[in-house]
Amino acid sequence: MASVASSLDSTLRMLLERLNWPVRMVRMVAAREYAKLLSSSKHKKAATRAFLHWLSIRRFESEIATGLAVLLCARDEDLPPFKDVCEAIQQPSIIVDMLLQHIYGVGHRKNDWRTAHSGLAPDDFVPSKYFEDHKTQNVPFLFSNQIKRLEGRYWFPFSRQWAFEWQKLMDRGGIPHSDFPYHFVGNLARSGIIGQFELAQSDVMRSAYLRMLACAVAEGAMTAQQTGFYAMDCLPINRGLFRIMPVDRPAWLADIPEECCAEGASLEVSARKLIAANVNGSDMQFVSLLTPIKASLYEFGDLTVSAVLATDDFVPPDMKEPYFSPGAGWPLPDAITFEGKLDEEDTERYAVDGKLGRCLPTCLDMFPMPYGYWLSDYLVAGYALPASYLFPTPPDVACDEAGISVYADGSIVAKLSIWHDQWTPLYTQDGGNTRCGVLTEMDKSALEQASARHGLRLGWVAQLRLWSRKTDYGEYELSMRREFFFD
């Protein structure tokens, strides 16, 4: 019996350590699977004990947020006692209090985070060269942008304080000055290939960012409420989007996407084949499709087919940007869950003037704020959802294992699903994404009504992107083709 218990404890520790794995997708899966153990009648007690111990020995504020991601994935009835979780947390922060209240309810806080900083950086402090060189490599450029916004709005020296907090954390010792994870990428790193990775330095820099915010509050430069908005940049996982499970690659795709890769092949012909093949016996048809090209043909390449509503005389503009599916920020109604009513969108903001005429995208790539950085693979691929201006009033959205559903008048009018196609965390740095496929289907009658309401005609944009290199060690170069046609 002792050996069985020992084996179980080792397995639980191994799974918990996957929360620190360099690949973000692994972290997300580990959090979701560990949450299931907390609901297991057989393993709940051991899983809870191991989790609380793991939480208690975290050294960084960001790692505590990582641990609480497990509880964001768990059912309310399976949560460890609030008191036990609070006692296990040794590195409090503003985001910890925010997450605890989302998990356990308003008023459930750890507190103590207002003193969780190193004091104001002295006047003679000089930021480390390593910090300056790596602050946009180990965390997204978003953090540097946020600090510029903060310094333009408040009197506090955010940039120096961030570097100071980082230095104080590094002075604790034992933290590697990690660089790009070449062991995951190999020779591809020389060719412009990067990946969705999290290194030890990512946690240090996020923790320093949280401590910087705590110091700003302690110095009276900001209120706790103002700080909370920026702290959510350190959110590991979105409470709705984590539910989505990858589906199988749609069988009706067959080899059609690969046909358009042949020299001289027509994108319109391949796109029309896909539109015709997407007949599933329902009242839905796809309005946005992103599918990787099979890896046996192109390791980095994808085909996009998106619907637009256009004037009869529309001739596409010459532009590199994906005008057929632009990005749109969505401040989440509860600040953590991809769920609720979409914002009302102005058609003039998204209408695209062509060489002749104009068009209106049917889908917008929704950027949830906050988005949960473990889900960056899907975010970069794009959560392409029908724009709210297609409906008389903005629709509602909700997530489940099958994907994202869009509701209008209580009925599903659109749905989004995601699949992995020989997935790896690698992608090209010049606008590529990992090998994720995304399909958005919309109710045919709702699409027809939107077309009539706006007085526009259904059209399609097909785009093929292929990255190739002339030698095994050369740079990957992008070739892109795009064709527009009417339905």
C-alpha cells in the first residue's frame, strides 16, 4: 500500500510540475487535467494535499497565479477550502486577490500584497543590460507598452521600478538568465522560427511587474482598482476558453487545401470546392476557415477562406493586412470569462474601401481582454466570430468542449471549433501561427438576412500563405496569394 501511495504522490508531483513546462499548451492541459483529479472521489484527498504543498513552495507571484489557474478550471464543489489555499500562498499579489474572488466569491482575498514589493528604486539604480535586452523576449511586448501607458498617465517611475523588482528577485539566487529555448527549436531558430514558450525568466519578469504595481499603490500613485486592470496581463488562463477541446480535422477538407499549393492553381476553384464540401445537413455554412497546409507538403503554411459582404462593384484593395477578418478588442463582461454579450460594433469602423466599392467583413477576430496568455496559440490563429453588426442586436457567446457558440434570441446562430494539425509550438515570426485550424460556421438564414439588411452581396476571400527556404539553414520566406470572388 505504501508503494502505491508513493507512486501516486510522485505522479501528482510530476503533473503539477507540468504547470511550469516551457510549452504553454502543456501548462493549459496540465491545469485542466489536475482540476479533474480534484473532483475524483478516489484521488481528491491526495490531489488536494499535493496541490496545497506545491502552492506553498512557489517562489514567485506569477507562479501563484499559475497554481490558481488549476482552481479556475475546477468545479466549485471540488475546490479546496479557502482558508487552506490562503495559508499555502506565500507570495501574495493583486492578481491573486482578484483570482481568489473569481474562484471563491467576492470578499475572499489573501490581502498582504500592498507590501509585496522591494521599496522604491533608489535614484542611483541602473537597470541591468540583460533585463533591457530580454524584457520583450521573455514576456510579450504588451508589458513594455503598458508601462509606457502607465508612465504617461501616472507620476510613478514604472519602468525603473520594474527593472528594480526584477533585480531584487534575481538577487535571491538560483534563477537562470535563460535565453531563447534553442533545445526545443534546433537549427530552425536560425531561419526565423520562434515558438509559444514560457521560460523561468518569464515568471520572474511577470512577478517583477506585479511587484511594481504593488509599489505604485503603496506610494499612492495608483489605487488598487486601477492596478487590477494591468495586473490581469498576468492571467494564465481565460475561464471560458480553457473549456474548448480540439476536434478532429474536418473530413470534408480532404486534400482540397493542398491542391491550391500547385503552381498556377486557382484559389477560387479550391475555395469553391471547400464551400460546396461544407454541406453537413444542417442550416449552417462556414464563413471563416483557417486550415494549416499538411506538414508533409509545407511545415509552415495555411489557407484562409473568409466571407465578406460587398457592393456589386467591389474590387479588393492592395493591402497586406487581412481586411477580411480584422481584430476587435472585447473587454470581457466579468473581466475573466469569454462569455456574455458581444459589444455593439460600428460598421464604418470595419468597412473596407476597395479600388472600387467597399466590403464589410462577416467575422472579426475577437481579442478578449484579458485573454489568458497560455492560450496564445489560439489567439494568434484568431477567434473569428460573426460581427455583432450582422445581427439586429449584439449576440451572446459561451464556451464549451465543442468550441464557442454564438446565440441570438436563444438559438445558436454560429459556432467556432478548433483542431490541431500535427501541432507544434513553433511558428514563423513574420505573421505566422502554430498549426491550429479554426472553423466558424453561421446560420444560413441569419447570413442572408444580414446581407439584405446591409444591402450587400456575399463574397469570398481566399488567401494562401506558404513559408519556404532555399537551403536547410536559410531564412524562411513568405509567399502569399489572395483572390476575391462573389458567391
